[in-house]
Amino acid sequence: MRVGFWNIEKGNQAPDFDEYDEDAVARYLNTTAGKKWSFVNTTLSRWPEPGFDVLIFAEVAPKAGERFVKALAQQLSGRPPLDRTYEGAFFPTTHSSGRPSVCNMGVVWNVDHPSLKTFNRDAVSFYWLPDWTRPMIVIETTKFVIGGIHAKSALRQIASQEIVEAIEELQSRKSRGILLGDMNIPFAKFDPGDRRILQGLGWQQKNPGMLITYTPRSSKTYRPSLLDYAWCNFAECEAETPIPGYDYWKSVDHAPIQYLLGADDYPRIFEINNNNNNNNNNNNNDDGVEFRDKNSGVNN
């Protein structure tokens, strides 16, 4: 099973006109929201085969959320050569205080995958504890439990605590699990004590095969970093790079990530390219990611 995650930074706001108006569409595509939607839509339409089986989106704008995932599922369904059928669902969220959240979630899945044939939106739920700002989305399949998270921004200790508690919840549901998302903690700077706790539970950080997954538009507050990655508790969890050399930070400031689960059952299609993100090597990235030869994969 191939599972992906992308913080699309509200890049789902497709034009919505009662009647098709070429001039109106052109004007919309020249706006910030229109350019972002066009980029997200084009990137998803060019996702390399064999594609994904589950793709989680974070920061989905609520107004067009359901329309976005339904249109994407329709666009991908029947695409040769695999001729799969996809479905999608939008999951609006609120803060723990009840206020509308800026981080709504969307999910698109391959209904032809053996572990997803009986899957529907009722198999998706939210989990959060009272002191969390945003919930974890939980997707239960016949083989794995999948968690998607957008951890609390900027406050690393709080984000680290949320990640530990999220993984503890996933572990209680199924023996094989993965948590992936925008962790908001640089890969190499995860709290050592919390890392030891998770390692004691049998969970390991999994690099997504990239040096950087986030680059801010302004360098005054943040700097390029590896914020999007996964934790999983089984060996057959390999990184794949859906958009090698992602360098479109001005369009969407987070890169998509993807993992192959159950690698013994599925051939590895994507290779980790040792030259990924060479354009970013001078951005003072200190995430400590080590790469081997592309035929060996990436150090986990």
C-alpha cells in the first residue's frame, strides 16, 4: 500500500462559476488562490505511476473541500495503465475550543486496493486530547492503521508531546501503524527523550527521501527544514519521492511525501535520487539526513 501526505496550504480553491466564463477563469487563475490551485491540480495530475492508494491532505480550505477531493478522485479514476477507481472525502475540523480550524483534512483512496475494498468515509475518524490544538486523522484499513497529523506549529515540545500521544493511540488500535504528516519539528531535532519513548514502543522515524520538505517564503522567522516525515513500527515502510527535486516553494511551501508499506509485497517503483534538492543544499539545512547510493535507498 502506498500512503502519502501533502500540506497543500489551502491550494484546493478551484474556480466555481455558475456558467463557464473564459475571462473569469483567466482572471481567477491570475490571483494567488488561483495560481496555487492550478499548481496543486497540475502536480496531482502528474503524480507518477503507480500513484498512491491513500493520500491525506492537510490545510484544505473548507469552502471547496468536498468539491476538491471528489473532483480529484474522478480525475484519477480510470487513468491508464492501471485503471483504478478512486474516491475522496473532506473532513472539516475545529479547534479543541470549538472554533473552525485552518487545518481541515481531505483523503483520496484507491477502492481497488485489497485492503481498501470495503473502506469508506466511516472508517475515518478524528482523535485528539483536550490539550491538542488540532486532531489527528485516523484511517483504519484491514492491514494498517494510518494517522495523519499537522502538529502544533512552532512549539516543538508541545508538537513532540502530541506526536507521542498520537502514536500511543495508533498502537492501541492495530499492531502495524504509520503516522505521517507535517510534524513541525525538524527531523534531526526531535526531542531525544520522546524519541527514546517511541523507540521503546518499537516506532522509528522514517526519512521521506528528501533533504528539505519545507521552505518559507520569508526567511525572517523560519528557514528551510525537513518537517514532513513519518513514524512507523514495522520494517516494510520505505520512502518514495513522488515529486523528486521539489523546488516549488513559492507555490506551496511544503513538498508532498509518500511511503510504500508492505514492501515485500510490492515492487519499489520510485528511487531515492541522491541529487534531490541539490538546489537547496546551501540553505543551512541542519536536519542531519544521510543519503547512500540511490540503489541502496536512504538511511532510516
